[in-house]
Amino acid sequence: MTPEVVVVGAGPVGLTLAIDLGRRGVRCTLVEKKPAPEFLPKMERCNARTMEIFRRMGLADRIRAAGLDRRVPMDVYVALAMNEPPLLRLPYPSVAEAEAQIAACNDGSMPREPYQLISQYTLEPQLKAAAEQLPSVAVRFGVEFMSLTQDVGGVTATVRDAEGRTEAIRAQYLVGCDGGASPVRRQLGIQLRGEGNLLRLHQALYHAPDLFDRIPMENGPGRGRHYHIADDRATFLIMQDSTKHWTLHATVDQPEEMAAQFERTIGVPVPYEMLYVGEWKQNLLLADGYGAGRVFLAGDSIHLVIPTGGLGMNMGVADAIDLSWKLQATLRGWGGPNLLASYEVERRQVGDRNVGASRYASLGRRKWRSQYRPNIRDATPEGQATRDHLAAVANVEQRKTNEMIGAELGYRYVGSPIIWDEPGGPEHLFREYVPTTWPGARLPHVWLREGCSVHDVIGDGFTLLRLGRSRADTTGLERAMHARHAPFTVMTIDEPAPRDVYGCDLILLRPDLHVVWRGNAAPSDPAQVAAVATGH
Ligand SMILES: Cc1cc2nc3c(=O)[nH]c(=O)nc-3n(C[C@H](O)[C@H](O)[C@H](O)COP(=O)(O)OP(=O)(O)OC[C@H]3O[C@@H](n4cnc5c(N)ncnc54)[C@H](O)[C@@H]3O)c2cc1C
């Protein structure tokens, strides 16, 4: 199979891109230098927007089945140890509770899907299996990207297999999803800029099969997702999706100290095995460019954020989804030159805002941690005052990490050449999501009937929504979109709820559910709207 696109790197971003290209019938080869997915701790929360994306790709159910049990709470604690009463509990709903909240709400403020806790080492094999099922995707592990050359007709990647054999793969486009060290980005000469190496921490992974059941429910913090230990080592315990695996982060000097640190943190004696320990660095970095010529970059190769806020992988998944339909459209001949050019315009502004959101959240965490005093465990009025004060500051500052719904759902592409310009528009808020159909925004989720959202009835091409029993004559726009040979559907929805939330009668949506154009009457220049939408 001759690929049309080569994807370098089978992390969550490269796998998502390969699957979405494959669903769209684009022939694609995915090369990954590792022989197989690794069982190493990294990300563990797919946010609501990522789950909406996975739903549209038909993957949400299998990811939920592989991830954390839907009944387990996602609470976050600040504590001295797991066997002591918490200093602070921030309650967050389990998936089952969040689904019930979403089912009961129809004002557009909620996502179609709640978040899902799934460890990256569980997610990647799920995505790999899904990619391998697609006939137009070749998944090649144990194949390392070495170098590339590009010319007007395509890109040639030189790769090397585990036996040291090299091979040239020719394709029209190449996408580097090859992580923070990105050899593809380096080859393009694109720099990451910002604040590097802000904090060095050790991270360890433990198998402690009894711990979850042994967490004291009354005197201990109780069951949840994150346990921040109020100490001077930034100690942070994370429950992984099986509830039998846990990771601990701490600023200890030596890796061997991570065993004692774990025992101090959990307080209760339970059998455990330390499976891995390593060092990692916190960065806030953004690439100068998101590609060059026929080569694009996505995920950690172009943005590295601190996991506070959980924006890293989630932002990369959204990069992949922005790029895949534009590659498809260009390869199939109906996409104009502005489509691929818009990738950097749209996604780099999100990268920039999310680096800011991550900084904001991590400064919050640093602030409450700086309230630590050595007397925090003392049974004295002074010790109590330290505990009370730290908890009060954390009650404000820790929320900045866990409550990022605006950054997750509210991103809107501003100044994009493929979005109809409607000057102004709502502000980008990290913490708050205000539903809007301003051009460039993600279409808010609204129920049509029980269990069926507007999102669920929209297909993979462009869609013109006709709402509120609109009588507008849209045949001009329909003709103009068909003349561009773009996949296009008109969808009439008579139910009042979507019209009420969306605030207008006509909305033109792109394949990724972002609004291109909206109005109450048909556009006065439908050919121009169609040209903008399709990148001409
Ligand atoms: C402790 C921690 C917690 C985190 N928690 C979260 C969270 O809760 N939510 C969140 O969204 N993000 C989180 N993140 C960030 C998240 O893990 C990353 O953003 C994510 O892994 C990026 O995915 P990626 O596919 O872009 O890159 P990677 O996962 O780094 O994948 C890149 C792939 O490219 C391969 N590769 C590299 N070079 C080559 C080559 N030359 N040839 C072929 N293949 C190559 C690599 O082997 C790798 O498999 C966390 C990160 C850390 C460290």
C-alpha cells in the first residue's frame, strides 16, 4: 500500500490521527520506534472534549470499558497521609454521576461526554488495536524515523527497522507526532520556546492491589483520584485506571527514596511492588511553527505543558482532529490551499492559550504548597493554624488545576482563513464554559431527545443546520457547497432546544463540529461562504 500520509510516532496523538485518517479513507502509514506500547505512567485523564472526539470516532465505549470503573469518584484530596483525615476534599463526580448531570441539563453548558480516567498505558493499546483494524492504515512498530526530504510532489521519509535495515517511504504528507524530543521538528529547524526545566521530579509506578480497598473511608481521605500530600516535597499520589496501580511524584534526591516516600504517603501497610521509577521535568514550551511545507507537527512535538490542568495529550488529540479532515480534503481535491495553512493559525493559538492555562494552574498549586510549615503535623494551636491556612489557600488555588472546563470546551478559532469573520466574540475563559455558536467555536451539545444529541446526528462532512423552522432559502449555499465537491448535508431540526441555545436559524459546521458561518437569513454571497469553508 502506498501511503498518502506518513505519521511518525504512535503515542496517543499519532494513533488518533492515524485512526481518523483511516476512517476517512486516507491511506496512512504509522511508524513507531518502540517495538510495542510500554507500560509506563504518563497521562490518565481524557477530558470531556477528547471523549466527545472519541465518541465521533466510535471509540468512546471501548475506552470507557478499558478505563476506570464508571462508579468510582474523581475526588481530589489534600492530606497529610492516606490514613489521616484530609485537610481538604474537592468532590468531582464519577463518570456515572457526571452522565446523570449531563442527561438532566439542556442549556448547552455541558459536554456530550464526561471525562474518563484511563491510563496512557491502557489507552495506547486500545488505540493501536483500533488503528490496526482499519484497512487503509499500516501500523508499523519497531520502525524508527531517521530523516526526511520534501519536494513539490511529496515527502520521502527514511526509516530504520530493528535489524538496522533502512527504507524510504514516499507520501504526499508527513506528520510528526513524535513527542517532546521530536526528531521531525528538529529536522525542520523549528524551536520550542518558553520556560523549560521548571521543576525536576521523580515519578514511580506501584502495583498495590489492596490499597484501594484499604483506604480508610471515615478517618482517611476516602476514595478519589488524586491525593496531594501537604509536605515540602511536592508529593502527589495518583490512582491509575485499574485502582490497583498508583503513581507517586515527589522531589526526592534519589530514585531509591521513592519506596519510603510511598509508604509514608499511604500510611497503611499494604503489599506493593515498585514497577518503575524515573525522572521527569516540567516545561511550558510552544513551537515557533506547526510545520513546514508538506510536513506538519502535532501533540507534544509542538507544545509541552505541565500536567496541571491535564491539557497535554488532550490538546494533542484536538490537533490531530483539526488536521485529519484538512489532509483528507486536500488529498481528495476539494480542499483549497487555506485549509492546511489554517492548521497552524487555529491550533497554535490554542497551544499558546493552554500554555498560559497550565502556568496559571501550576502557579496556583505552587501557592498553596508554599503555605507548608514544618509544624504542620504538630498537635498545637500553631500546627492547627498551619493546617487550616494551607487548606483554605488550597481550596482556592487547587481548583485552578481541576476546573478547566473553559479551556477544554471553549476554545474558538480566531482569525482563521477558513472561518467566516464575525468581529468580536466572547473571551476565552479557562475556568468557565459559556456556550456559543460564534464562528470558530465548537458547537455546544444539546439534547434532541433522551440519549441523542445534536452532535450524534451530524456526519463527518460539512453540515448546514436549519433550526427553528427556518424558511430561509438556502439553495444558493447548497449549490455553492456542491460546486466545491465538498461532502455536505443539510439537516433540519425542528425541536426548539437547539434553536434556543444556538441563537440563530442557520449554522454551517465543519467536519470537526466547529462553526464556519451562522445567520438567520441565507448568506448574501453563498459562493464566498463555500469558498472560505473549503479553504479557497
Ligand atoms: C506525569 C505526567 C502526567 C500527565 N498527565 C496528563 C493528563 O492527565 N492529561 C493530559 O492530557 N496529558 C497528560 N500528560 C501529558 C501527556 O502524557 C502527553 O501530552 C502525551 O503523551 C503526548 O502525546 P504525543 O502522542 O504527542 O507524544 P508521546 O506520547 O510522547 O508519543 C510520541 C511517540 O513518538 C515516538 N517516537 C519518537 N521519536 C520517534 C522516531 N524517530 N521514530 C518513530 N517514533 C518515534 C515515541 O516512541 C512515542 O511513542 C502527562 C504527562 C506526564 C509526564
